[in-house]
Amino acid sequence: MQRRTQYIFDPALHQALQLKAAEVHCSLSGLVNEAVQQSLAEDAENLAAVRERAHEPALRFEDFVEELKHCGKL
């Protein structure tokens, strides 16, 4: 089931989307749907990676920088 929604784009972004849609023979709606699907898929991958690494010990940034200094890399 499709739903109708109105988006307000910056004029330059809207023009870029219209040009791209014409170039790839796709509707503006199709481009937006594809971009949202890709973004959500990336989010799902990132969440899975976070879950996989949840058991790893936390490392504070300050400690990491100190270790780099100690090893002579900074």
C-alpha cells in the first residue's frame, strides 16, 4: 500500500533531483524511495555491527591517544 506524503526540498536540491530523475528515467518519488531504502538498509547493517561488537570491552578515547603516544605514533 502506497502512502502520499509531501516533502519540501531546497530549490537547488529539488532541481538536482529533477535532473537526475530525467537522466535515469525515473520519477522523483522513485528516487526518494530508493534513497530512503538504501539509508535504512545501511542503518540495519550498522545496528547489526553494533550488536556483534557489544561484547567487546569499551576503550576510552583518552586511553587510546595515550597508547598511541606511548608507542611513538603521536
